[in-house]
Amino acid sequence: MKKLLLFLSVCLFAFQSYGQEYYEIRTYHMKFRGNTNLLESYLAKSFIPAMNAYGVSKIGVFKDLGKPEPAVVIVTIPFKSLMAYAGYKEALEKDATYQTTSRAYFDQVGPDKPLFDRVSTYLAKGFAGHPSMKLPVTNPGRIYEWRTYEAYNEDALKRKIDMFNQGELAIFDKVGLHNVFFGEVLAGENTPCLSYMVSFENMAERDANWGKFSADPDWKRMSGDPRYANSHSRTVRKFLEPTSYSQW
């Protein structure tokens, strides 16, 4: 009986979690005068095709709209499961085409060949209320707003995620903050935190629709609910534009 109950519990957990994607969100922090073209050639011609062959589609690659120097390149990779995430590096090691097309990137090492200082990474799990990525805006001039909400502690983060699942996601949809993905960060810097992206046709739509959000009566009611008080401590925001080879 105990084994049966354990089996049923595992099945129930799997059913409840079905469809919740996992996201690897990388930020390449380039060196001053680093060879950004080489990194982008690697991503466009080697990494993305190999990941698509592995079964991972819709890889997003972005640059900061503010064009900082040194540059940053952001890569967002959606996985259907943790197993898919855990296995992709080994799969790439066995991919002969990937190994060949990556050679120029692999050979870019040494103090005389500046590329990037580091790669900072988040691993996030999709919210129950928004379990998989959506691409609601597809016009050529689209922009993305990437936000990370840091929390005072783990309980505060849980309450903020509950706030999204219990109504804030629906308010985003209603006012035109076009939901792309939302994830609880499982590993990465500045945890505990959550990270998400919304998209817009342009900056004018972004400003107008955030104004609608602030004025929305449902948002005012939720933001005044004591259950969600002090649920996040800091917001980090970046405006992004997709590269020509980004898949979203």
C-alpha cells in the first residue's frame, strides 16, 4: 500500500508539473572591444542549430536597447524538462557538426584575444499560472522588457509568485503587458528572485500599457492585500531588442 501511495504521489506531481518549462537565461558580459561578432556567429551558426537539432526550439538572443559598452548579449533557452536541460551539454559534445562549426569560437582563447569577461546564468522554472513561453508580439520593431524581482527571503518570493498566479498575470494580459515567460529562479545570482519578460510593439506602447496597469482597479486591490506586502525588495530592469537571428 505504501508503495502504491508513493507511486500515485509521484504521478500526481508529474501531472501537476506537466507543461512547466525551464529556462536558462545567460548574459554574456563582453570585454571592452571584445569580439562580439565572433560570439554572435557562434550563436547563430553553431549553437542555435545544434540546440534545434537536440529538440530545443525558440531560442531568443537579445542586445541591450541602451547599447552599453562593453556590450552584453542575452540568450534565453526554453527546455521542456529538467532532463532536457541536464543532457544538452553532453549532446553538444557528441555533435560532430557542432564541434566543427564552433572551432573558431573555441580557439578564441588567451589574453590577446578578448571576448567576454564572464557568463552569468539563471535557471528558472515556469510559473504554474504561465507554464510555457508565448510569443504575443512579432512585429519587426518589437522590444522586450526583462525584469527580475529580488525578494527579502524565500517566503516573500513564494508570496510574490502566488500574487502573479492568483491574478497579476491576468491583469498583465488585460492591460497589454504581453506575457512572454515567467520563472522562479532556482539557481543563479541575487536569489531568491523571479525573472520574467514581457513584449511590446514599441516603447510608446510599453509606456502606455504600464500606465494602464498602475491605474487598474484589480491591481490596486491586489497591491493593497496584506498577504502580498513586502513580497519583493528590488527590481532590476533591462530593455532588449532581438538580434536578426533570434528565434523570437
